[in-house]
Amino acid sequence: MPLRREEVLRKLRNKKDEIKNFESKRKRKIGSYLKKIKNLDSNKLKDLTGFCGAKPLEGGDFVKKFEFDDLDDWISKSLEQKIIGGVDGSQISPQKNYDIPIGLVNSVLVGNDYSNNERFFTKEISIITPEDFELGSNYSFSKDLINAERDKLERQISIDFLKEDYPNSYLFIDGPLVLSHINKMKKELRDKYLEKITSLLEKSRENNVPVIGFVDTSYSCDLTYMLDEAGICEKEDKVYDAILIDKLLEGGDRTELFTCHRDDKTSINQTPALANYGEFQDRITFFYINLGEGSSCRVELPKWCFEKGIIEEVADIIRCEAYKGDGYPLILNKAHKEAVITYSEEKTFQKMVREISSGNISLKEIRKGRGKQDVYW
């Protein structure tokens, strides 16, 4: 049944004052945070401890301006002799029409070698079976296990790239290095994520290959939480970092670098996700960068990149990739296009599942099929 337009409009109008009050209140909060963050004094933050949201690492101006003379020449020089990799994935979740839960995860790595203008491509596929669900102590049709297996495959294909020991190489992954979402999962699944992310960080450091966690739309509150913890601003409802940053950065600009100390526990008895990262607990850094239209993007990096003095070099790689990709890193766009599973491919996979499960079709599937036929009593 379609929505009744007039009724919806009437109810929206009834809420007009409530919406305006919320907007006005939020503008005041944003204004307060902006005033403080523009004149951020790192000395007031040096005594912060524990999971305080974030701590400044670079110092100097909060906004690092981007300046260039000839853009095309700058891009050419920035990418010269570089090897850029990008990883993404996709999945097919088990269908509830069948008794046997079978899924598929797919991971792709796309690479550009700017030293000789060559491209390379790697693809891995894994089938998720009922035994995988049992070992994971998971509901047979849960998407959580499928997502965890996809993450595992993406991390593994990333580690394989790092092991190649390509000179002057950089690896983009589509998503953060700080995995806050795992706090809502069962221990078995959390451990799967933690094992792979810490292995990736270790291999990145060992092979001196920056792993760039790229978050196009971030809802993190690390900077505002930091200001709250330092007593610089009064603790109020959440204001996302990106909402503030959007008002401060122009095209190509970035913020200074921060160490992430996020407190993302979901209950009083829980620990933040980073508390389970072992030696990497305080070794993930981030900055925000404006890559054109839309909200500022968040970039997460291992701390060794700062210690090696290559943060601006990494920022330039991101700017170049975004320029070539119309505001989004070209290498990640290519990885996404190669990884996506089309509707027809998903249907083909389901047909294969039916063929190998021919003797185990559930009553539900049979009844569904019969429901499409003429029935005579």
C-alpha cells in the first residue's frame, strides 16, 4: 500500500518546531566545538590518558594546507615509481529457502605499478559451509559469520600483497583499522577479526608498506570526545568529527595527525576494541582530509608511518588517487568494481547450490515451488 502523501506531510508539519529546535541546538554545539578546535592548544591535551578519544601527534596547525603549482605535474611526480594496491570484497549470504546453509565470500586486490604502467589483479573465493557455522557457534543463516569470513579473506589477500615486498608500495583497504563494530559480536567472531587485523598491522610494519584504512563517510567522534575529556568543551550529545571538519577544510587540506584512543565499549563490563589489539593498542593514527565535494574522509594509518616521516607522502598518494577517481580513490573504485557480485551471478550460485543439494531440499523450498503452481482440491 503506498504512503498517503497528505497524511505524511501533515504529520511532518506537526513536528516542524521539534525539528527546528533540534537543528538550532546542534548548530550551537557545532559552533562551540569549532571555536575550540580552531585554536586547539596541544599543551592542554598532553595529560590525557587512557581511552580519551584521541591525542595530537604532529603538533603545529590543526589544518595542514594543501598547496601546489602545476597539478598535473605534481600528480605525475607524486606517483612516479609507486605501486598502489587496493582491496575490496563482496559476499552471498545463505538462503533461508534451504536446509543447508551455504554462502560465498569474494576478495579482490587490484594493483597499479606506476614505475612501468602495469596493472595486476588477484581474486580469491571461499565457500562457507554448515561446518563453518557450527565451528563459529553461529546461527546457520547469520550474516555476521559471512561478514567475518569476508574480512578474513580480504585481510589475507592484503597480507599476501605485503609479503611480495614491492618497493615504494602502498595498500588501500576499504574501511577502518579500528574495528569498533566487533564489540557487539560473540567472542569467537571478535577473535577472528582481531587475529587478522593485528597480523595485517604487523606485516605492514615488518615490510614497511603503509596500510591505508580509507573511510569515505565517518561517524567517529574521537576528536569531540577528546575535547570533552580534556574539559575544553562541555559533554553533550554526540557531534560527529566530520561535521566539524567539513567546515574547516578546503579541497586537498587535511587535519593534523592524531593517535586513536577510542572508547567504544557498549557496556560497563566491556573493554574498548583497541584494548584487544595487543602491542598495537596505541599505534593506530588518523587524520581527516577533504577530497572535493561531500564530507571529509577519514584516513587511518599505522603509527610507524609517522615515525618514518611519511605522513605527508601518504596524504599526497591519497590526493592523487582521489583526483584520478573524481573524489574517491581510483584504486578502491577499481577494486570495488572487480569485487561486486551481480544479481545474475548470485542467481547462478544459488542454482549451483540447488544442484549439489538436490536430495536435501527443504520442505519450505518445496512448498514455495508448489505455491506457484495451480492447486486443485
